[in-house]
Amino acid sequence: MTKRLLFLTAWLPALIPLTSCGGSTADEDSNYRAIPLVEASEATRAPAALSVPARVRSEKTAQLATRTSGTIRRILVDVGDVVREGQDLVMLEDADVRASVARAEASLQLARRTRDRIAALERDGAATGQELDEATARLQVAEAGLTEARSGLQYAALRAPFGGVVSARHADPGDLAVPGRSLLEVSGAGDLIVEADLSARLSVKEGQQVSIEQSAGPKGRWVAVITRVVPVLDRASQTFRIEARLVATNGPFPVPNSIVGLRIPSESDSVLVIPADAMFSRGQLTGVFLVRGTGLRLRWIRPGREWGSSLEVLSGLAPGDTVVRRPGDALVDGQVVDSVTVVRWSHQQDGVQ
């Protein structure tokens, strides 16, 4: 009699859901079958990261201005557009320039006919050598005038000096373009530098890896290496400047002149993190499965930021909690597992360990 009672007690959790609805089904029973193996990892503390605003710039930048005055007819590109070398970017009104070219062509034709006529007269003795020289000089002036007029027509179009990205725009159609006034800025697509002013309380060094993120516009995360630390403190803001070079990306690089967030690990603060593949969503809730002895327990959590393969947990877990990796849809609260393999993992912030 004692053995039978122990047997019924051991299987009571499995019998309760089967009898609560008046019967049992194969699907309900399968939810509580022991699964042979799960992989799990421990929640751990990691240094927090402070995000500061930073500006992206390119080492190869050109300010584009026209060499002649004129009204802007069309601007063919905008900030963020990718351009190729020699591509037309800005078109000026060129009616006056074309009229000048037509006048110069007519003057050249007249000067050439006059020179040819005087040359023929000079061979017949009806014109002097001086008259021929003067006609020849007028022809040369007309040729130079046509060259100048045609160059003005060429300057009516502003072209990209190299391939890259339009990083700034300072004019609109209808504006007056004058020599020396920048209309567009084009930056090379590669060799991007991130500049930031850091508080004097922070400590960084050259060669240190940091992560870059962009939340406005197309989102992205990148890895950068600090290449320069300016050892001069601004007295008013109590900040110093650093420069970092982008070295890796999981998407297109940010646009030059855009504002990004530069994340620097903080030695004084820490956050609780787990592998990002341990979480799952059900509706508006985010949860994980904890390993408790030979069973699994469902735990709802409040997630924070996700960095690469790591997830910050704001509440719901404690350091040392073991969470199931890559939980499937078949897992349920209270499920029994035959074996648990604890997998070591390394917290990363967009590739920065």
C-alpha cells in the first residue's frame, strides 16, 4: 500500500492538467514528457556602458562651389546620396552662357573669313603685311573668346570630384550661386572617423575598442578603435576630445556628418546580462526558462538593451541564474529534463568584449 501511494504522488503534477478539463489528450501529455538534453548559460554581471553623442566625419572631404555666378536651376542630389566621380550634382541656368558661346562662335567665323580675305589680298599686293597681321591677331582673339565662353558652359554644371556620399547641402534651386560659396559637401565613403567630447571623469586609451550605434534614421551598430586622445581639457565644459576609426560593421557605414552614440564601458557601474538567444516573446511579454534541479521554470523578465549576442536584464533574474539557450516552442513551465549542459559564453557589446 505504501509503494502505490508514493507512485501516485510522484505523478500527481502530470495528472492534474489531464483531469482538470474532464479528460486527457495526447498533446497535453506531451508537454510534460522529459526532454533529453538542453543547453544553458548563467546570467552574469558585466560593466555598464555610457553612451555619449559623437559626430562622424570622413578624412576625404570636398566643399563644392561654382567658378561662375548664376542662378541654380536644379540640384540633383541630397544629403546621404551616394555619388560617383564626375557625376552631375548641380545645374545652373545657362541661357546667358549659351548665348555667349553663340556670339563667340559667330565672331570667330567672321574673324576667320576676314583673315582669309586679307591674306588673299596680301598675296595679290592689294593689302599690306600689317593689315594681315592685324587680321590674324583678331582671329586669335576670337578663338580665345570662344574657348572662354565654352568653359563658362562647362562651369554651369557642378560635378563630383570623387566617389562618395553627399554629407551636406547649403543651397536650393533658385538660389544665386557665387564663386567661393559652398553649395554641397561630398565625403569619401571610406576612412570614417568618429569624434566625441568625453567627460574628464572617464578614462580611455588609444587602441581601446568601443561600440558605435545609430538610432535616428537607418539603425546600425559598428565597432571602432580609439586612435587619438587629445590630452587637453576644455576648461568650460570639463571635457576632452577623442577620435575613433570605424573598423567593423553589420550594415552600411553611417553617413558622414551624422550624429551617433559612442558607448564606453563604465568601470563603476554594472548590468546583468544573459545570452540574447535565451529570451523568447509571447505577446507583449518576454520570458526565459530557468533550470531548477531537473526541471524548468518559466520566468518573465524586463529586458533592456541588446548588444550583439548579449541582452541586458533589468528585472526578473539574479546573477548565477541558469537560463536555457534557444528554447523551443514545445517547452512549458515545470517540464522535466534528463540532462543540462552548461555552456560558457562571453558578453559582447557589438563585438566589444
